[in-house]
Amino acid sequence: MSRHRLLGLCAVVCALAVAPVAGAETAGTDKLDVATYLEYETVANPQLSPDGTQILYTRRIINKLADEWDPSVWILDVNGDRNRFLVDGADARWSPDGTRIAYLAKGEPAGKQVFVRWMDASGATSQITHVTETPASLRWSPDGRSLAFTMRVAKKDSWKIDLPPVPDGATWTKGPRLIETMHYRADRAGFLEDGFAHVFTVPADGGTPRQLTDGNWNVGSRTNGLPDEVGLEWMPDGKHLVFDGLRAEDADTRYLESHLYAVDIATREIRQITTTKGPWVNPLPSPDGRRLAFVGFDWTAQTYKTEELWVIDFDGRNMRQISGTLDRDCEQLNWMPDSKGLWFTAADRGSKNVFAARLTGGPVRAVTSGAQMLNLTSVSERGLAVGTLATARSPEDIVAFRMSSGKELRVLTHVNDDILAVRQTGALEELWYESSGGTKVQGWLVKPPGFDPHRKYPLILHIHGGPHSMYGVGFNYSFQNLAANGYLVLYTNPRGSTGYGTAFGNAIDDAYPSVDYDDLMAGVDAVIARGCVDTSRLYATGVSGGGVLSAWIVGHNNRFAAAAVRSPVIDWISFAGNTDITNWGYARFHTPFWDDPAKWLAHSPLMYVKNVRTPTLVMCGELDLRTPIGQAEEYYQALRQLGVPTALLRFNGEYHGTGSKPSNFMRTQLYLMSWFDKYPGTAPAGPAVSDRR
């Protein structure tokens, strides 16, 4: 993909304007309306059978009565035939001989349990665990006799008091929750029960789980302080399990630190493999058992650093980086059958593709290419790969391809074709433009179906969160729904985004927001220069980090007719001690605020609220623990105090963001359009505000 300043300039500037968008949807039944979302489906985690003939995958549909996503395991032939439901549950994995699958599903006595299903004609299924905690990170042993998983081990109460006995028949208030850790809550989970995650094994035909690790530390990297998917794998000889984590009692306060370990199955002895300080995660043993591949980087205090591909001998020697000068985040690792190299994915300039690296070094080679979002989840010994693929107008589906060529991606499922075949979607156009300091920035413009370059359309600037994340070329229901209702939707990857290298991602180090604001405004200017935008109807919105920048925008210019600030950080000082990612919060600026609060205040949107004239809607989940709702309330109350047109929407049942529940996704879309429709005219009057950061 070549970089250039701007693609496809509108040649004609015309005064003809599109009719105002109504508060209710204007998208017809031939376009992607909100109601159609209830029929939308997703696919994930395809796993190829050991003989390379069948694929397991997780399929999710919306349960319209329960207002949630229901997962189930489906199976299809590798040529796409016989696509069919198998069992309720998720995250299925084949046994090494392909005779059984293991998966997680609801069971007794409660919650998720481990199940095994035989893949013969009987289809016999057994619940393997009957535990009171939630098992995760399920892995088959190489001989198929055992399953490894992780599970919380409760911590005993460390503080006892001599409370008098409760009188007969009395109902006393429940005792206080004792907090002795920095990270004691997690978004989408709530309060974390006291305890530590550890490794267990259980016989594949059922039995009592055996605990392999113990102590006051967690298996699994918690580089931001919170539980995540554990990098857990068996060594090929079946004698050891390798995992990531930090085996230290003060791990909770150590930011971006994780090591690789091995535990002996027979003796339960644990050996640390890596010694260099860094966030080393996701160990993957080579087929010959000699090495581990993993990702990470030498520890740094900077805001962002690309995750490199590394290998190390199983005995801890010869650790080296093999991704060369790629300077992109390496993920989804898969060893080549000969143990001489790896396949992996990396996001680059809005797309995600497969790459190959050899142990002998040399430049990384692209296996696939193109404007697409390709995930790699499973590769056979013969180099047949399966994953998921999304493009601008096609949501994720299961695909298969050969690593030897990487050019023929065969789409095997078509789970949303039934709804998209009868509805128009908007075209996606890539653009590059120049921002401050000569920086080239990438963005995309979603156009309304039937776009007419001679007309003028309202424009929504949609800003991603993170801030270290990347908007891509994959299908986006929200953007397509907004376009179906007559909006141009601009989304960009300003500085701070991933997919453009360490220097680009780290440009907002110790200064967030800053130059990212410049990049967003330059993007709006670039689209306006095409002549197809109604400049009196500019709107801005974003979630999380996008909420930060939406609030920053209205505090620094008055050019937008309305804005929607969603799940924002408004005050970095109060955020740091209230978010669930406290370590991350305290690392936003190099100097702690108790030593010098200047930067913390200078980069807080709340400090510029007196400049706001733009009608600003504030939205947040009531359960939000990432950017707690107090942040949204602070901003709303300040706007109200200053007489700025505003409203606060507190979304029931939502943690971070406002769209995890299907009904709330639809509400979010409709409230956005309704708010923007209330302000269809010129940008608000008021004192001029500098457009500079």
C-alpha cells in the first residue's frame, strides 16, 4: 500500500444540500437500519481438525428475549460443506487425535464448566469438571489423556476481628469488603474475588482437578494489572506446561512486567525461563520442543512500544528477537512444522495480514496482503490455515488458505449474507492527508449508499479509543448504519494509533491529548476540501479514548454543530485512582501528580470546559469501571453549570462503552442521530477558541 497525501478528491463543489436527518431513522428497508442488527451474527476462533478435514468455530447470535449474545459451537468441512450446529458453548478445541473436542459451557453446580464430546456417531458428551470457580484457557495434553486449564484459588481472609455473636433471628449488615490489592475490580466483571489464578490439570474422562501452581501470585500476564487470557501451552513431551505471569507477591504494582515459566507436571516444580525485564507473553513451544516463541519487548517507560517476535531455548538460553525491523505488533503465533520459523499476524496501516519469520533471521516476509482484517487461529502440519476475514463491506467469516501461496482466501461461511444481500451498504474510501509537522495520517470515509459527489452531506468524525489501537478496513455496523441515514462518516488513525510503528504510536507519550487532535482536525479539513460536506453540520463523537478527544475538541474549537462524548476520561488525576487499570492510569505522565500536577491538568478536558459552546451529549455505562461514570458526571455538571446545551445518558447494564448489550447498541445509534438532528444548523456562536492544542 503506497502512502500519498489524499485519494479521490471531489472535483465538483456544489451548494446542493441533503435534507436534514430526522430524529428517527431515515434508512429504508433496503439499507442497514438499526432493527436489522437483531439479525446480525458473528464468528470466531476457527480450529482445524488434526486430519485437516473439518473446522470447529464459535458462532454468536442475538438472544432477543435475554438481550445478550448466545454462543454455540459449529462445525463444517474444510471445503465449506455441511456447516452445522454442534453444541452450545464456546472455545472448542480438538483432541490431538481428533476423536474428541473439549469446550466450555454452562454446567453444574453453576457457571462455566469443561465438557468433552466424542466426535463419533454417538456424540457422547461428558461434563468433566464440577468446580465452583470458572475454568479458562483450556488445553489438551499431547497424549489426549488430560486437560490443562486455569482457575482462581480463593485467598483466606487475612484480617479477623472478634465480633460478638449475632443474636438469634437478627439480620446484620454484611461485613465490609477488605481491599489489599491495587487492582481489585475489572470492567465487565465487577469486584474481583480475593484469590489467585493457578494452573490445574484434570483427566480427559473426568476426575478431580489437580493444582500444579500455588502461592500469592497469578498465572497469566497482568501487565495492566487485570486478568487476561493466560498464555498456557503443553510442551510436546507432555512433561511440562509453560505459561506467562509474574511470580512475585508485589506483581500487582509492577507495570508492564511478565515472565515465562515452566511447571513440571510430575513434581510441580516451577522454573523461570526469561530473566530480562519486560512484558513477555504468550509462549508457544516449537514442534520439536527445543524452543519457545513469544512476544514482548525490553521494558520501557514510554507510552507505546510495538510487541516484537522473540524465541528462547526451553532451558532459558539464546533469547533473541526474530521479527527484525518490522516495527509492528506481532500476534497470533503459529510455528512452521519444521520448527524453523513462525507464521503470525500483524496490523499495518489499517489492515491485518499474515507474515512469516525464520529463525535464521532476515527480513520478515508477507504471506498475505490487501485491504482486509485477517485473523490466523489454526494451521495444519501441511500448511493449511484457517482464520477469520473481514473487509469493508463483508463482516467476519471463516476462511481457509494455503501458507505456501497466501493468495487464495476461500470464504467458507456466509453468516450475514442473508441480511446484506438485500441491503445497500456505503462505499469505503481510503485517504491520506498531511497534519502538523508534515505527518502523514491515514483515514477512511464511509459514504451514504447512492453517494452523489455533487451534493453536500453532514459529516460525523468518529474517534477510536485506546488510545493505542487502530481503526481498520473491516466492516463496521455502526458506521454503515450512520451512513445509511445520510451521514458521511470519517474515521482516522491519528498519532498514538497502532499499526504505524513505535514512533507514531509513542508520539503522545507524556502528552495525551496533543498532536492527535491536530491529526483529527486535519482529517476533517481534508474531507471538507472535497466540497461534498455541509460545513454547518459537522459532528464529533467517540468512545473511551475517543470520548477524551471528543471532549478535547469541543474545548478547543467551536466548529462542530454538536458532539457526543462517550465513556470519557475528563480529569486524569481523579481517573488514575478510580479506574480498574490503576497502574496504567498512574503511568500516563512521567511525573506523578503529587510531585507536579501541571501536565495532568493541562491534558485534562475538564480544564477547558469554560471554552465549550458546542451542544454536547454525554453518555456512559452505569457499571463502567474503566472510565467510571463519575468522569462523565463531572463533565455533564460542568457543562450544565456553564449553560451549554447538554444531556447525560446513563446506560443500564453497561460497563465500559454503551453497546455490549444489543438493545443498548441500538439505543446508542438512535440517540446519536437524534442528538445531531437537534442541531442541524451552523456551529454555535461564542468567543473564538484556538484550534491549536
